[in-house]
Amino acid sequence: MGYLRLYKKYLQIQIQSIMQYKASFCLTAVGQFLVSFNVFLGVYFMFQRFHEVEGFTYSQVLLCFAITLMEFSLAEAFARGFDTFSTTISNGEFDRIMVRPRNEIFQVLAGRIELTRIGRMLQAVVMFAYGIAKSHVEWTWDKVLTVVFMLLGGTAVFTGIFLIYAAICFFTIEGLEFMNVLTDGAREYGKYPVVIYGKRVLQFCTFVVPYALIQYYPLCYILGQDSRGYYMFLPLLGGVFLLPCYGLWKMGVRHYKSVGS
């Protein structure tokens, strides 16, 4: 409960800070909406030429894209501190984090809450509503629960990748740009079910970085393309993915030496 109250305090402080610059917050949120809208237009114009991709229709792809965008937006909103961790290292802020009597992961999480991502979330909700209306899915309690599991598991997977990025910064000081392939790249390519990129990519996204577990397999279950009931629980393995990510983080903390600034 102590951590929960402290996190609430951090959130209140950041909301108060945002309210000092309301126009900036609104414009940034609108910008986030428009950036994702460009990706949506790409999907829209492609389906003006092709009626389906690997058996997935336009509304089904929008449903997939909306869920992936929600997962990424939630992770980026609440785990943004890991995505900008190279700055925390280089400016010496992590030295102060280390001497405070709270867990360092909690401090990094609570220190940067990116509420402007509400713009992306809004677009994801609109696409999700359209996808539900047009994909003719027979919504039952288990399929609703599958969507909830996808959001939880997807947020955990993207948070884990941000955590890996932050852990690497302990060794390199500066962040490695190739990690964007696994974050922003996954958000962009995640607009389509990963199976369309080929068997090797599907295997990588199943056994290495488990995007398929939070996207493709449960989506097939929701759409009725596969009736195996355990598919609805696969997104929960996203929480298991956090374990090796946390292990790499702890290794990085042990390796850390002050930058001296």
C-alpha cells in the first residue's frame, strides 16, 4: 500500500505539471493521434486494392491493429521512464535513485508517466469499436476475457522490452537505436497478424520475443479461426517474459558505476 500511495502522489504531481501547460499537452496528444492515423491510412488504402491478407479481412486487421496499439500505448504511458533511461544514466539522475529508500524500478516507472499517449489510445479505441462492429465476432465471456488478457500480456511484453533497453544502458551509457525495431517497429508491423511475415518471423515472435502470444494466437481464437481454448491464456505468458528482462536489469544494476556528473 505504501508504494501505491507513493505512485498516486507521483501521478498527481505530473497531472499538476501538465495542467500548467494545457495547450502543449493537448497539441502533443493530438500529434500522437495523427502519427498513428498515418499508419491507419496505410492499412485503409492497401485494403482498397486487396480484399484480404492471409485470410484476414480489413475489419479483422483493424481489430488486430487496435489491440496492438492499445498494448504499446499503455506500456509507453506507464513505462516511459525505461524508454528514456539513457538520459537518466548520462545526467547522473540514477545516482540519486540508488540512494533513495525505494526500489529503483518503481522510481523509474513513477518518475515518468506519459499521459499524452491518450491520443494514441483514443485512436485505438475508435478502431477497436469499428473492428468489433464489422468483424462479426460472436462475443462471449471467454472472448472478452481474451481481449483483457491480450491487453495485460501485451503491456507486459512491451514493458519488458523497454526494461531490456534500459538494462543495456548500464553497459553502453547511451541507448542502442536497434532496440526501436522491437518497440516502435513492433507497433508498426503489429498492425497485421505476424503470420503474414512468414514462418521464421512467427517462430521468432513465439519463442524469442513473444509478440505472437499477445497478438496472433489469441486473435485467431477471438475470430473463430482456431478453437483451441488454451489460446486465450497465451497472452498471460507475457508476464513470464518479464522475468528474464528483470534478471538483465539486476545484472545491469550490479554492473553500474556512477558517471561522475
